[in-house]
Amino acid sequence: MREWERYLPEITVTVTIGLAAIASLAVYATYGILTWAFSVIWGLSVLSSVSLFFAVRRSGEDWHKELRNRFLIGWIGGVGRGFTVVGNTATDERYGIIGYLSEILHGQDPYTTHLVLNYTVHVLNVWSSPVNSSSYYSYLPLLIFIQIPGAGVIGYELMCLGFWAGLVYLVRNDEFAALSLASPVVALTAANGFTDLPVIFLMTLSLRGWTGPKAKIVEYATYGMKQFANLFWVVYYILKRDILQCVLVVLITLAFALPFLLWHPLGIWCQALAFSIGSSCTGQPNSARQISDLYSHWNYYLWILWVYVLFHGYIHQAGRRVWARLRSSHTPSEAVLAPVEAP
């Protein structure tokens, strides 16, 4: 092994974050706005976190030591980002989730009451831009209550960073998952205050942490938070051929939504259950759904990474089976290949 290969983990982290930062700054400098390209750049950077596993393997270093080092770098970078407000351009969810709770506490339905946000984003403290937006709440009800009252925006970001730390702890014995999720890029995602981190942590807790009734209670709680969780559990139980559990996911989801369905039926139906699709939801503020939504959100890539690193063994097995079937379906049978005897 060459001497420089011992530092492959450090090189990998530096190149990953450095390229993403340079590219996103170039986009901002060119267009003066944060386009969908920003999310794609950092989303691909999140997916590249799997390369840390291979870099550590190639370096020959003890992976437990490298895990601690990567985690420490991610934690310091995340905390620093929170307090210096460096690059707080990724999401307004940290502002929104606090505002939606305030609406509920004031007797307002967040699914039908506009939340108006006015704040300034900073790109590495070099460029600044004011943001004015208004929207209805678009997730399931329980997610609103996962926050530390009175902690403010930085408190919410640090809470999400804490959930990232808990996530890494839960998979600490799985080399591939631990090294991938301990990536400083994932920590930076958490430090931006994405609401996905609490949900992903609780889902991992139910799958890789607790067992028995406690795990089930945590799983049921995730049905009332973010729709990606509900989609995951439905697919998970379909693949396990457990139709009863699929039905249970739907019923518990509706139970969480019921108070708001009784309050203002069309509000939660359009914003959280029907994804603003349908004639009854036409003209809703969040109704402009486009195919670009699938790739123009940084946090969506985190779900892809999480599913892959937790279930990569099953995914590879399924891929091999599909590939084998495709090959067999295109291979001529022996009967077709057999020569025809002369009469």
C-alpha cells in the first residue's frame, strides 16, 4: 500500500465536501439564486457518502477508529455551521416547524392557515439573500411536536444534529452503514435543520435498536410524521407479504390525521394526504407538484442513502435475482439451439 492511501478517508471527505461547495457557489455566483442544481449537487454528495466505506477499507486503518474520526469531524462541522450560520441555504423547515407549532398553540389549523416566513439566507457568509414565503403545513401532525419549545432555530438545528448522532450510534456495529451515515455531509444535512432526521432516527430505532413492544410503539409513531416513512413501511410489509401490517399502517395514519380531518377536512386532505393532487385541491398554495420535486430536494437523497445502507444486502440479492431472470429470458432454450436432423 502506498503511503498516501493511508489518508484516503480524509481525502474522500475533503474532495466530497469541497467539490459540492465549489459547484454550489459557482451556481449561485452565476445565477444569483439558489436553483434546483444546489439540491442536486449536495444530494449527490450525500449519496457519495458510501465511498467512505471503500476508502477506509483501502486505507487499511481500523474502521472503528475511522468511524470515531469521521463522526467527530461531522459533529464539529455541524455545530459550527449552526452557530456561525454558514451556508444556511438548504431549507426553511427549521423556521416553518416552529411557526406551525405556534399556530396550533394559538388555536389555528396549520393546514389551512398561511405561515408567512421572512428571513435571510447566507451562502458561506459571502452572499446573502432575503427570503419571503408563505405556505400551509404539508406533513403529518405528529412531526410538529418534535422540537424543543423556546430553543429557536439554532436549537432545532442542534436537535436534528443530535438525532444524526443517535442514528450513527444505532448502526455503530454495521461497518458499511456506520461509515456511510457518519459522513460529515450527512451531518451537514442534519445541521441545516431538515425534519427528516428525527423520523429516520426513530425508524432506525424500531428496526435496529429496540425490540418487542417498544419498537412497535416507535414504529407506529413514525406513521404520523412524514409521508416517506409511511411509504417505506407499506413497501416494507408488502415485500414481507404482511398485508395485515400494511392495512395497519393506513389505519394508524388516518387515526393521527382524524382530529384535523374533523377540524377542516379539505385542509389536511389536500396538503398531507392527497399531496394537493385532484380537482378538489386545485388552486391550493402547495398544489404545484412537478416531476422535478423528486430530485430538487436535498433531503430526499438522504432517504435513498438510508434505505440503501440499511438494506444493501437485500437490495443486492434482489438485483441479482432480477438480472438472472432477465438473462434467462433472453437465452435461447436448448431445444431451439439443437441442430435439426436431416430426414
